[in-house]
Amino acid sequence: EVICDTLHITLQKFKGEKRLQRFVDARRITIKEIRTRTKIPYAEIGQLMNKHHASMMYMEKTYDELMSNHAPFRSKANYVNRQLNEYYSHSN
């Protein structure tokens, strides 16, 4: 929800089948944040996002590649990370 709000997309579009870059980026960032902050397995993340667990693994891999090679994506992911850190620091 925080990621959807930060990136200005609806939860319905986030969980949907559309492959527009902004939705795919939001999914990639979400997967990486979940995997970084929790120990939830790919299969469970896939169930939450209506995707196959192999898709979750692939999205995390492409996240890492984009962070290394694509400045606009890196900027977006870092912004979301800061927003999440701020959100969680205020909720504790």
C-alpha cells in the first residue's frame, strides 16, 4: 500500500496483468523490499501478488540488474525505500 501510494498507482493495477513499465517497476520494488525486510518465501509473495513464484525470483533478479545499470529505476527504488523507512520509523 505504501509503495502504491508513493508511486501513485492503485492496488488493483499493481496486482493486475498490465505490463506497463510503472506497474512492473512497482512490483519489482515491492518484491525486493519484502525480501529485504522479511523472510517471506517467493511462493507466498507470489500468492499475495497473484503471480507465480518464478516470476517473483525473476523480478528480484531484474531489480538488481536495473539498480546497477539504470539510473531512473535506481532513483525510483531509492525514493520508495526512503518513504518506507520513514513510514516504518513513524509506526514504531
